[in-house]
Amino acid sequence: MKLAFIGGGMMGEAIIAGVINHNLATPSDISVCEIVALRREYLSSTHGVRVTDDAGTAASGADIVVLAVKPQEFPAAAKGLAGSLSDAQTVMSIMAGVTIGSIQAALSHPALARAIPNTPAQIGEGMTVWTATPTVSEAGREAVAGVLSVLGHEIYVSDEKYIDMATAVSSSGPAYVFLVIEAMIDAAVHIGLRRDMAQTMVLQTVLGSARYAQATGKPLAELRNQVTSPGGTTTEGLLALEDAGLRAAFTRAILAAYEKAKKLGG
């Protein structure tokens, strides 16, 4: 598989490292267009990939062209790609808020996939939701799924509307989780625990709880009830969280992020 990356930032690098480590491509099969010279030098020396500052040169001969630039940088990148892509190439965007329609209009290219990963993808524990236009072949979809799988879990959806929903849930989600973790640590310090001890306890509690839920496959309410003894400490803690409107706060947060994602996409 030959890959081209338009943009060599953190998420682009995560995919580069992943496909090399999973033997989906060799460094010589990967080209990267990056406008920052120091970043080009870093990617070349660290991963052994070919680098350039010209998008058309990077994309030439690639099976999949990954758009990994910031949304505001896309118009400039598109000028270097428009008219140079072949029908056999699949363009995969990981840009937030830029719709398939906008990309098609800028590139005059029909075979597109749009994916929204999240930051844990940088350690292979990500969640990516993606879709593709009907012109992407079955082989092209399998190739895209293979590339995205190196980031962690991937889910294909048939309608682009789910990408905005995923933006609000899984893409923005790590920030919500980090805020909860931060709040739990601060609360633990408030009752007298050392911060280093509190951080270890909270991080492992969150990690272990998520893995336990995955491993058992049981409804979350059932798992919660396993921890909640009648008249016990957990009951009091949960009551305080419900009184504080925790569920409603999360609903408002995800709804606000969803509306913003739709607005960004026009």
C-alpha cells in the first residue's frame, strides 16, 4: 500500500507510525507533504519516509491520500492537489468540520472517505468513526479500514451525519474524561490524599472500570449496582452526583459540541 500524507502533524504521524509498525506499508511507500522544514526533517529522520513541501508531488502514485492538515490550511493544500488525482486514488480526510461536499468541490475528486479519530489514537487506543462516498471501491474501503485500524477501534457508518455526532462524542470525549479525572483527583486531594497517590488511584480506577465494562459486556446500570450497597458510601456519592445534575450536564455538553460540529461543517 502506498500512502501520501498532506500534513505531518501529530495525528498524521500517529498513522504513519502505525502503518509501519503493523507492516501495512514500508517507509519507502510513504510520502509526506509538510510545509514546516523542521517537521519534514523530523519525519524523515524518525520514520524514514519521503518528505516534500509540494502536495502534488507527495500524492503522485499513492493509493490513499490522507488529508491531515488543519481545516484552515485545507484551501491552500487543495490548490496543490486539484486536478492531479487519478480515479484510482482514494482521498481520506481526518480534518474536523470539513464536509465531503466541500472536499469534493475543492479537489474535483469523487472517491473520498471522511474519518474523525480522537487523541488516544496516538497510542493505538483511539476510536475512529468514518464513512465513504459510493465511488470508493470495496478494496478502497478495506484499505481505509486497515489504515484506521492501526489507531485503535474503527466504525464505518453509512451516512455522513454520524460524523458530526462522533465529533461530539468520541472525538471531543477525551476532554470530558480528562475533566472528570481531574475533578476526581482534586476531590481526593481535598479529603487529604497526596496528589501523586490520588492520580494513581483515579487513573487506574477509570482505566480498570472501562476495561471491566468491555470484558463483561454487561449493562452499565448492572455494573454500577454491583458497586452500590444499600445505605453505603457509594449510594451517598451517587446521590450527590445526581443532585448536581451530572447526567444533564453531559447531555448539554454533547449537544453543544454536536451543534458546533454541524455549524463548522456548514
